Amino acid sequence: MKKISTLFSLLVIVATLISACGGSKSADLLATIKARGYILVSSDQNYAPQSSLNPDGQRPTSTLCPGDALTSAEMQGMDIDVANELGKRLGVETCYVFPSWDAVTAGKWGDKWDVSVGSMTITAERQKVLHFTTPYYYAPAYVAVAKDSGISTIDQLAGKSLCVGSASTYEDWLNGKLNLPAKDIFTPAPKGVTAVSVDIDQECVQGISAGRTDFIGYVTSVTVINQNLADGVPVTKLDKTVFSEELAAAADKSSTLDPASLIAKLNELIGSMHGDGTLSEMSTKWFGADLTQELSK
């Protein structure tokens, strides 16, 4: 009896060690989020109209958000409205943290946040490390150039330098590495173009406004360019769509908490938000157009 008991004890210890070393993910991310009462979303404070600080926002006196995270009241934009609504329908508070875009797209988040709701394009490379939801909107990418550049067509950009956000689909397009379905790529990159990479797209805009001369324009979403034009930035949007982006929420495949049920639930909620017109209303509010339908050439 003692031998059997000892053997059983050893088996329990071995099983525990295997589990602790990552044999399987027994904890559930969705259940964890609901139990603690908030979802931690990666975002950007300088990506209007998708996400930016709310100049009139004040932190609520009562919040579950960690001290180093911002609350929904302190942020604004399309992505923020989407994330806030997802949190509301999950029955939890939505909180925001701000890692670099490179860190978000690379995966291996180390459980520092739960999900990205940051206008991330679904690509084959990113799908290797991230789980994506169905898209919540679709956006065409364009090139904008300094107003005094004399450039009016994509072809005239051959041999020039353009600014792009690092680790973005815009950088991939310029470098000939954009891995999207053929139906979503409308225009090839100009020959001999050089990519000048910065942390985020808006730094390209700010660089042009400040008189930078190491690039002649930038590549980004039409939503950003339209916002720049509305803000009076001295740029011209070239007339060709270069490619179309499918923007979705994402979770880290390397999370120690199983994200499968969270992705499934977010898919359900995004589907209902498409169906009841919520996403269309948000898109019209922030972009001045309904971008919730897939684009075609």
C-alpha cells in the first residue's frame, strides 16, 4: 500500500510540473477578465482619429483600471469607441496601456495587456503570433505629399523618400514585402522609393509640419490623411488607393491564459455590432464615412 501511495504521489508531482512548464493552458483569459472586472487594451495616444487623448477627459474617482493605465473617459477615437463598446457588452470596464507598435505586432506580450484594438491589419506574418477577430472596419491606404512638393501622381514618387510607421503595412508596401491577398493590393510601390521609418504614422505628419526634408510624403490610412487635411496640415492626398486594410482586434498566441474563448466572444460581439449598425455609426462619427464594408478594386 505504501508503495502504491508513493507512486501515486510521484505521478501527481510529475503532472504538476508538466502543467507548470506549459503542458497546456488551463486558465481562461475571458474568465479572468470577467472575474477582475476590466479588460486591458493596447492603444495609442497619438493616432487620431482612431485613438488619442481626450482633452476634456478626467479620470473617474472610482475605477478598476490599474494606476498606470488610462480609463475610457481619458481617451477618444474610433478604436476607443469600439473597445469601450466591447467592454460594455462583456460587462467589464475598458482600460488602456500604450506599448510600442513594434511590440504589439511582434506578439509575446508577456501578459502585460489582454487585447489589441488598434486598427491592426490582418497579415499572414502577424497571424503566426496573434489571434485575430473578424474585421470591425476596412480602410484604404493612400500616399500624401507635402503641398509644395510638385508631386501629383504615384509614378512621380520613383526614387523619392516616403515616411512610414515602423512595423506597419505601409512600410511593407514600400519595401515590396506586403503579404496581403491580391484582391487587396491596388497599386505597386514606386520604383526605387526609400522608406523613412518612424515610431508611428503621425510622426510623419508632424515632421512635414515642422519642415523635415528627408522625405517628401508619407503612406498611411485614408482616415489619418483626411484628419490631417481637416487639421490644416499642408499636404495633398494622391488620387490612387494603394491597398486595402482589414482592421481587427487581436490577442497574443503566447499568452499564459487561453485566449480562444475571448476571441470567440469578441467575434460574436463584433458581428452583433456590425448587424445593429453600431460600427457604422462609429465609423461615420470619426471618419465621416461608413468604412465597415469590405473594399474592392
